[in-house]
Amino acid sequence: MPEQPGAAQLHQPPARQPLWFLVLYALAWAGGSIAYVPFLTILLPVRVAALAPGEPAILWLSAIAFCGAISASIGHILFGWLSDVTGMRRPWAAMGLALSCVLLLVIPTAGNLRDIVVIVVLWQLGLNMMLAPLAAWGADCVPDCQKGLLGGLLAFAPGLGALAGTLVTIPGLATPDGRLVLVAVAVAAAVIPVLLLGNRTPKRAAPTDAMPAASQQRIRRSAAVRMWAARLLVQVAEAALFSFLYLWLRSIDPAVEDHLTARVFSLVLVLSAPAALLAGRWADRSEHPFLPLVVCTLVAPIGLVGMALAHSVTAGIVSYAIFGFSTSIFLALHSAQTLRTLPDSNRRGRDLGLFNLTNTMPSLVMPWFTLALVPWFGFSGLFLLFAALALVAAALLAGLRANPDSNI
């Protein structure tokens, strides 16, 4: 039986989901972070460095990251679309889970770096075979009145990924190969519960007072384009700062150590998750789903301007914390509120794959873009540019209506 609504149900929103389902769904989504954060940031670099010590390791890691991002972009669109046309979400997610976990366990068998590149490309395809249908399933099942809460719960995913990286690398806990096994087990433990216990076909609520389908499609398409562009503008700054925060702090004070950057990132993750949960709940209750997004895109430029003007490490860290706190909340809530703007209920998986490009494209382009601009304008000029882009994102989001299906 298909797990997604058909075209005849376009105007019938899903009924409210129980809290346990939302929690299990968010845990499954965190499974993606648990998969890639420890692997891509710790376990993979260690293996690459062992096979290619010194500067070649950096070049190989860059090549792996580039090929992996391309694979992830293609995979998310492809498997999202396949879950659309087959009318099934959970079987695709289950196959992606199995494939990605098996490929993690294959990594130790790679005898050279070319084998690792191939395995990582396939692993990214498997991971997105899991994540793409999972994202579309949330659009199928979770009603608009709970999308703020869902976004708040999704905000805990990056922190759980970072925690997994910390736990699997505890000295003496496991061998290098054993750490990959631990990651695979943790991912499976996070994802399997919702696949087994989640509702197969959500009950539909009573139809709303909807506008004609053509008008609704135009409004939804316009809203989706605005949401896509706004996320891209924010992710441009996020990707650049993720790569170059440490170097920027060193430009202020060469004595800055790398652990300080890690602590700042961790603090932002810890504080932003519960704040996103509160903001999401408020958005649901007040029926202003996009207002927290607008507020976040207005607060982010404050941090960026502060970074542009900072002349001390303390001022720089405080300014980055403002930026990181607001954008972390934005990205989590945006992921959930995007689901209400998708224009075609029969192609949600494909459309969310296109939205995923706002995550992968900046990570491909911005490090090189930053390296090109900083020698000419300095970090301060770059931060002011990012602040302007965030304000454009706020303007794009400010005009969105809470319910595109309503005449109100």
C-alpha cells in the first residue's frame, strides 16, 4: 500500500501525530548526523592520513569531500523521486540504512585511497537513500500545526552527531575498525524504531477551506522558491564560517588554539537545540510558522557585523555565538517549515532533494569563494557581505503566509 497521499488528498492535511512518533522520527533523522559526523570529521581523516601522510592527505580529503557532496546531491534527488513514484518511503529508507551501514564496515578492507573514494561515494548514495524518503515521509505524516515542534526536535540532531563522535573515539573503547562498527550500530539503533513503529498511512484530517488548486499551486511554488533561496543565502555564510572560523580567530590573535573553536561550536549546538524547540512550539501555538525564521535572519547579521568589527578574540567569539545560535535555530526550523510549502504532494521526495542542494552546494563552493575574496576584502568585508545576504533572506521570508491553502 502506498505510504504517501495521492493527488485526491491534496487539500486534506494529515491528522496530528502522537509525541512518541515525532520523537522517534527526530531520532531517526539524527541517525544521519550520527552516521556522517564521526565518520567524515574523525574516522575518515584518520584513515586517509594513515594511507597518505602529510600534505597529500589534505588533497585526498578535499577530493573525497567534493565527490561525496556530488554523490549526496544526486542521491537525495534520485531516491526522493523514486520514493515518490513507487509510493513507498520506509522500504527505501530501510534499504538505504542497510547499504550505508554495510559500506561503513567495508571501509577497513580498502587498501588504497582510490578504493576509499569509491566507497565514500557509494556510502553517500546509501545514506541519502535513507534520508531522502525519510524527509518526504515527514512531509506526508506531520501536519502543519506540528511542524514547529518537529523542527525543534530536529535541532538536536547535530548535537547527537557530535556526541557520537566523542563517544566512539574514547581511548580504549574500540579499535579503529571497531569504531566504524559502533557508528553503524548507533545509526541502526536510531533509525530502526521509527521504521518499525511509525504509522504506515497517516489518517487524514477533515478538508480545509482551500483555494482552487491552480491558485494554491502558484502560492506554494512561490513560497517554496522563497524558502529555497533564503536557506541558500544563510548556508553560504554558515559553510564559510564552518571552514574558516579558526583561521579568522587566528588572524585576530595568533595564540588562539584549535580547542577553543571546538568549544565554541559545541556551546552553540548545546544552547540552540532547546531554544529551537521552544521557538518551534511557540510557532505552532501562535500560528506564525515563519516568524521565528525571520527573527533569526535579522539576528544573524548582528553577529556578522560584530565579527566584522571585532578586534579581540572575546568580541569575535561573542559575535560568532550570536550568529551561530541564530542560524542553528533557523536551519532546524526551516527544515520542518519547508515541508508546508512543497507545491506537489506527489513529488515531495524530489522537491526535498532539490532543497538539499542548499546544503551541499555552499559546502562545495564557499571554501574556494572565501579563499578568493579574503585577500582582496579581508574577513571583515566578507562578513559584511554575509550580513547583507542574511537581510535579503529575511525580506524573502517576511511575506510568506502561514497557510498557503487558505483564503485568509
